[in-house]
Amino acid sequence: RSKRRGRGQITVYSREIAQEMKRSTQLEQALRNAIIADSVEVHFQPIVRIRDASVVGFEALARWNDPDLGFVSPAVFVPLAEERGFIDALSDTLLRKAAEAALSWPRELFLSFNLSSAQLMDPGTAGTILATLGRVGLDPARLELEITETAVMTSADTAERIIAELRQSGVRISLDDFGTGQSSLGRLRDFTFDKVKIDRAFISRITTDRASEHIVKAIIAMCDGLDLQVVAEGIEEWADAEKLKTLGCAMGQGYYYGRPVDAAATLRYLQTHHRDFLPTQETA
Ligand code: C2E
Ligand code: MG
Ligand code: MG
Ligand code: MG
């Protein structure tokens, strides 16, 4: 089969593959080193109650700034760690750091943490997560795990068992990027979730595109009926927030409210956005 394509073409093709393989192997090695050196960091983005913009929790987002490679997006290195079989080590480091940061927030604030699809295929995942929370001392009731529709579809039985075990310990589950995956509304009935995060793709067009507005409206109505909480992702402008308010969307997240920031900066954010941290009459 390859003979017919001619020699030159095969050479170019294989050189590209070789280059790509070399690059991803370099990336893999650098990432493994960064995990060992404990230099992969976690940033936090506020999740707010849209009504008054008060913060209700933070989503942990992995950040890796390599001295040689520069900033590498989690959309690149998380899938790489999954593919090369060390997502557990990466995720465990990230959860530990995130949970430690959450200890310094007011108790009613939750920590939202992303799980990758590979983790939902591994029956040991629930135990690992709960052990990490135990070591750090974070109440499982303060943790929410974000999973995607696709991840749930991939290994349904195992995923279901992991979710059940975590929920039994008080951990809540939210469905991330809702509306974009190979979705099946039946999943919402078969699986037990607590929250749905409406994908940014709909929110970014909500004030300009009637279809997006109607889709968001329908998702909110469905969630109300199913007793699921709703978060709108990717709120970038005041007008998006106002529109979502009129649609009755309870929670939101996006650059309009705050970009992901490091652990120290979450405390400064809370000083201006959380009542327990607001200056009282005496101290003001
Ligand atoms: P995600 O879980 O859907 O996270 C939301 C992404 O949208 C984040 O990108 C966040 O920085 C970005 N974002 C938030 N608000 C806005 C907005 O208003 N406008 C725009 N344009 N973007 C906004 P980020 O940090 O690059 O993460 C990308 C993805 O990588 C995440 O999507 C998640 O799937 C994955 N990821 C990040 N951290 C972790 C992690 O610790 N574990 C796992 N398994 N996956 C992670
Ligand atoms: Mg997420
Ligand atoms: Mg998302
Ligand atoms: Mg996403």
C-alpha cells in the first residue's frame, strides 16, 4: 500500500511523525520531571451566584510553566498524561494542592476539580481521591468533581460505580461542558449528577444568537425539573450575566467575574467578594 505513494512522500510523512513523536516524548519527560519536582501548579477561578456576584466556590485549573518549554496548556498536557498512563500521579498532586488551598477558604465554599476520562475507567479512582482528601483534611462534602459527558459514555459501568462511591462519601458530581459532548439526555436520567455546567460555546453567543439563548433556556428548565444545579461557563461580559439573570440561571463563571488566579490571590478575591471577608462596620 505504501509503495504506490512513492518514496519521497513516505520519507516526508515518517519524518513528520518522528518529529512529532520526539516532541511529545520531550514534553512527556518534562512533565514527569515537573510532577516529581512538584512544580505543576493549580490556579482557581471563582464560581459565583449570579444574583449578587457573591462567590460560592472555585474551580481548580492546572497550570504548568516549564522553564524550557514555557507555558503549556492543560488542554495539551492533561491528555498527554492520560495517554502515557500517569494521569493518576498528575491528578493526585493537583488535588492535594487544590485541597490545601481550599482549607483557607470559608467552609461553605466548595472546590471544583476536573476529572479526566481515563480516571473514570479506573476503579481505584474513588479510593485515591478520598485518601488524598483525608490526608489534607478537606471534608469530602466540600468537593465537587467535574466530569464530561464523553467520559461517562466511554466506560459507563465503571464510571457509574466510581460516581456512586464518591457520592456516598458526600462528594458532588457536576457535568462539565454540557451540550457539546456526544451527549445523550438519557445520561441525565441514568446517572446521578448534582450540577450541570453549560458550555461556554452557548454562553458566548447568548446575547447575539437566538438559538443559543433558547438552548440555554431549555437546559435551565430541564435542570430545574431534574433538581440539578446549573452553572453557566464562560461569562465574559456584563450583558451575558444580565441575560442569564433573566433566564433564571443561578450560578456563573467566567472572565467577567474573575480569571483563574493562584491560591494567594483567591484570598484577596474573597476579601472583596465574600461576606465573611468583607470589612465590618467596626473595621471598615
Ligand atoms: P474546563 O474544565 O471546561 O475549564 C474551563 C476553561 O475555560 C479553563 O481553561 C478556563 O481558564 C477557561 N475559561 C474560564 N472562563 C472563561 C471565559 O470567560 N472565557 C474564555 N474564553 N475561557 C474561559 P484552561 O484552564 O485552559 O483549561 C482547559 C481544560 O483543561 C479544562 O476545561 C479542563 O478540561 C482541562 N483541565 C484543566 N485543569 C485540569 C485538571 O486539573 N485536571 C483535568 N483532568 N483536566 C484539567
Ligand atoms: Mg471544568
Ligand atoms: Mg468546562
Ligand atoms: Mg472544556
